Amino acid sequence: MTRRESIVNQMDWLTVSLFFLIVLLGWMNIYAAVYNESAVQSIFSPELNSGRQFLFILGSIVLIVMIMVIDFRFYDTFALVIYGAVIAILIFVLLFGREVAGSKSWFELGSFRLQPSEFAKFATALAVSKVISSSGFRMDKLRDQLIVFAIIGVPAILIVLQGDTGTAMVFSAFVLVFYREGMSPFLIIMGVIMAFIFFLTMLVPQHVYLYVGIGVLVTFLILIGKKTFKRIAFIVAGGLMVAGVIMSVDYVFNSVLKPHQQNRILTLIEGPEADPRGAGYNVLQSKIAIGSGGFSGKGFLNGTQTKYDYVPEQSTDFIFCTIGEEHGWIGSLILIGLFVALMLRVIFLAERQKSRFARVYGYCVACILFFHFAVNIGMTIGLFPVVGIPLPFFSHGGSSLWAFTILLFIFLKLDAHRMQVLTH
């Protein structure tokens, strides 16, 4: 059997089919989002986002072929080198990149733009997988935990400095991978509690939740503590953490967050109706578009909210509202079902890997896809602040599509060679 035949036979074609189906549906909906019946243009027209997306899709196919040709051991061997190179590029774009929509995170060559922060996700996934799979690594050791948190923290900080907080938030998805590999759920629970207290503190005067928050956390710590000294230490540390989080809310909100980020959070808290022509406009129009689709939708190319540009960024961040308006509840359910099927399939493939590197990388892929999927759809229906991250494989954008394609197909390449791990 030749090497090419081996790849074809071992490739997980169900995952590949889900990938191309989502990409195809995304391409069609990008066309629907920019369609103008008074100036009918082909879906392939380079003047439209759909035409440019078609070129990006062709570029993705080239990337897939390249990934399949490269030896599968390359990704393990050079994982840290790839990570280092991407970090260097992130620093370079921070110094010399072009600012677009308030984020200095783009390289520009003529009309073509490239966003390196998108590629930092798969590079970080490779680095995390390499470190976790290294000899002697234990996820329950503080030293090793600090190492992996540093790996995800460096690109996240650089991306925040670029002004792209939404993309930086994606790196928090790696915490789920750490949990799968043995990190105590205590840290995740603590993080959720801190975030919950931070959010609630913005709703009411600080002193109210200062006491309530400390009480809830102390109760939780008492329940998990087994020894008197341990309980006391946990109570003191927990109380200080809660007080620190609550007292930092004003500073973070007023001094760290930018005005547009503050408005997005306030819009989530107060509802988009509180500022329908300002910060709440995007979400309000998106909800109107999705709601107007009803059960079965208005039909392909018949969406009025999207057709007449009522929804900003309708082919990128708010592409889901196009599905909701034109294909209704049924279309939305089908799309969500495809994404859930893809993520579950990736998790299934991750669990059957023979090497820890491939398994960890598979979970990184699943967690990154889940974060993008949940947050993107959540913000279009008003359940999450508008943070400007795309729907994987579906939203318009070359950097996003290429980065997600690389992320997924590196894993499929590793999976196709999983049986060779025992002999190499």
C-alpha cells in the first residue's frame, strides 16, 4: 500500500464531510448576507465577500493537501518552534501592524489582510500538547501548571495589547483541556465563582455582594476542607480573593476596559433595548432578524434584515442571524447540530489516540471550536457581550478559515497515523 493510499484509507471522512458541509453552508450564507436583488452578481464575484470567501476556500484546500503531505511527526517535533515563531509574529504585528476597527492585529498587503492572532490558536494548541505529553509532566503539580498557564498566557496578553480582547478570551478554553489531563476541578470552580462575583458586583453596590460572595465561597471551602488548619487557610485565602475581585471591579471596568467594551457589557446587563441606536443596535437588529425567521424562515436570499444591511457585520461576526432569518428555527437547529456533531466527533477521535500528544491536541481543537461556537451564537442572541469572534468555518474571513482549517486537519493527520505511533 502506498503512502497516499494509506492516508486516504485512514482519514476520518465523517469529520472531513462535516467540515466541508459547514464551509459550504457558510459560503452560501455569506452570499445571502451581501446579496442585492437590484444588482444581481454571481456568488463567485470577487467584488463580493462570497467571491473572496471562495478563494479562501480554495486556499484552505491547498493547506489541507500540504498538511497531509508533511510527515505526521513534524507537528510533535517542531511544536515549540512553531509556537515561538507565532509569538514572534504577534510581537511584530504589535509593533508594525495595521490598526483595523480599534485592533492593531493585522498585516496588510494591498487589499489582502492577515490576522496572526487567529493562527496563534493552533500554535498554542501544539505547544500545550507538546509540554503536557513530555516525560514527567503532571497536571496536578504546581510547577507544571504554571508552565502551561504561561504558554496560553503569553499569546493572550500580546493579543490583548493589540486591542483584540475577544480573540484573547479564546485562550481560556485551554483550561478545559487541563482539566481533562488531570488538573483539579477546584481551580475551574474557583474561576467560575470569581467571574460570577465580578459580574454580579457590576449589578449592585459592592458591599452587598462582598458579604454574600464571601459567605458562598467560604461555605464551599468549608465543605472541601478536611483538616482544621486547611479549612482556616482556605477560608482566609478565599475571603481575600473575593474581596480583591469585588474591589477591583471599578478599576478594571473604568481603567482597563475600553469605552466600546464597557458599552458592550452594559448592553448585556441592561439589555439592548436600553440603547437601541447605540451600543445595543447590533444585538437588537440581530435578534429581530433571527426572530423574524420564525419556524422555517423566509427562504434563501429573502431575508430583509440582512439584505438591507440592518445587521452590521452580518457576514462575519453576526452570520448566524442570516441562518435564523432565512432558514428559521429548523435551519438554526441543523447548523447547531452540525457543529455539535463535529465537536463530539473530534472528542471521540481524541479518545482513541495512541499518543498523549495527539489526544491533548484533539481536546484543544474541540475546546477552541466549542468556545467560538458558544460565544458567537450567544452574542448574536444577546446572551453574551459582543466580543467579535467568528463562527468557525462559517463566517467570512481568510485568516479565520485558514487557521481553523490548519487546527482541525493537523489533528486529522495525527489521527490517520495513530497506529504508527507504536512502531515509531
